[in-house]
Amino acid sequence: MSIHNQSRCGSLKALVSMLLAACAVTLSAGSALAQSWPGANVRIVVPYPPGTEPDALARDLGDLLARLTKRPFVIDNKPGANSIIGTDLVVKAEGDGNTLLIVDRLAVVTNPLLYSQLPYKWEQTLKPVTDLARVHLFLATRRNFPANTYREFVEYAKANQGTINVGTGGNGHVNHIGMEMLAQAEGLRFVYVPFKGVAPAMVALLGSDVDVVMAGGLAIQPLYKSQKLKVLVVGNEARATFMPEIPSIAEAGGKPGSIPSTVFSLLLPGTTPDALVSRISRTVAAVVGTPEFKKTYGDRGVEIIPSTPEMTLLSMKEDAVRYEKIIRAAGIKNE
């Protein structure tokens, strides 16, 4: 799920002046906000490698917040262990607003179900600030796979139970859970092949070492346009504007909700005062909630969805309940 940095930087420069003007209006008490937060250098921890969607989002957000607050924002990539390494770093940080976490909220709520010993309990040690972006997942197959539509894929999978190899970004990764959701909805069985991230899974798909990968549009689109793979469906209620020829799951004859979305959220250490959480939430919402920012990311297949701390916490709790059933039924476990 990589992003072309050149395109990102060009889009960002075009947006900066408009976004800062909008933020200046929205944050009328900007000078007071700058005095109270940030008070020093701010670190945005991204528990994924550079070049991934959350990394690009963090860099764009950090650039705009730095311009707005006149304070430096540094991106700190800490990939590994299904986001646990970077998350634990933030859990142990001071709750002064100067260490932020941008993470797939699904990973946060499902890791307690996947790992028997976590170094933290997210409900007690993290505070949600806002949702940032939703990435809808696409179902892609190798170019020579013997199915050209979603229904053909399902029928082939039913006739060949337990033989289709699915490349995942790791055991318990969102695209692993997503394929298991699809399997449970359609009565299918797959063989899961874990990789250290989505990028190597995509390489395996191109080499026909696996048959199927579920991934975000930014990883899928260039390979689809160059006819290196087939894309059967997008797991959304509507078609993606940047790949409008791909049918939605409902249009393709599938069950709505059987393919999840990745939602990247902003979190703080659990010791952060609620008043500071609210101030940071409002600031970030003002930066990313402008029509210009939303359009720039929408053109990349990323839906910007700022929310309140309360809304993000509620969504995370709902996700925990929903995905526990799926993970338990599939018997997914990492240790």
C-alpha cells in the first residue's frame, strides 16, 4: 500500500496555503493554542514502514501542523509485530501531547485477541483523538487466475476448497482478517500465506506465488492499470471514484460488509489530560477536514473522516466486539 512521494509532495504544496487559511479561521484562538500545545518537538509514531499509506498521511499532517503551530513535527517509523512495537512506544511516553500515534485502529483492538501477552491494554493506556482516514480494500487476483468476476471467484473457490493461496501482510493483518470475513460470509476455505507486510505479498501475487491478495487501492491501482493483475471487487457500498470500473461488493453479488476497511486513527498516551486531547482533536480536524485535503486524498482512494475522541473510542469498542467473533471462529492466533 505504497504512495508515490512525488505526487504526495506536489499535492501538499498546492494545498498548504488554502489549508492554513482555513485553519486560521477555524482556530480563532490560534495563538493561545500554540502556547499550550505543542510545547516542544512533537513526534508522530507510525508503526509501519516509510512509503505506506499511514506514513504518507502522517507526513502530510505533520507538515501542516508544523506550519500552523510553528513547532517541528517529526515522523518516527517503528514497524513490526503488527504495530505493537510502535504502539508500545507511545503507551510508555509522557502524556504531554508531544508523542502521537497514527495506527490502524483495527490492529489496536484485535491484537489482544491475537497475542496472549501484550505489554499494554489499549483501553487503559491509550486515548483516541480522532479518526483520520478510511481505506477501502480491493480483492485482486493473479493475472491468469481462472475467474474474471467476483461471483466466478466465489464459485471457483467453492469448487476448490482449501487450495487457493491468499497472500497476507502477516498473521492477523487486516487483509488476513478481511479474507477470513469473506470466507465466512461465502462459506469458503483458503490457505493463508503470511508475509512481512503487504508489499511483499503483492510481489508474490505478481509472480503467481499466491493467487489472491486483499489490499488498498493505492497498492492495487498502478498494477491494475498496467494489467499485471485482475481486480474483482471493492469492499465498499459505492464504487471507488479513482477506479470506477470496479464494482462494489453489493453490485458484484456479494454480501455488504463482508470486506472490511482500514481506518487509520490518531491516539495519545493514556495519561494525556482530556482537555489536551480535545484541543489536539480540534486542531487536527481543522487541518484535515477541509474540502481541499479531502479531495486530494479522495483522488488517491483514501477517505478523510475526522471525528471526535468519543466517536473514535466508540468505533474501536464496536470493532473489538465485531472482530472478536470473526477471529475466534477462524482460530487466528499469533502466540
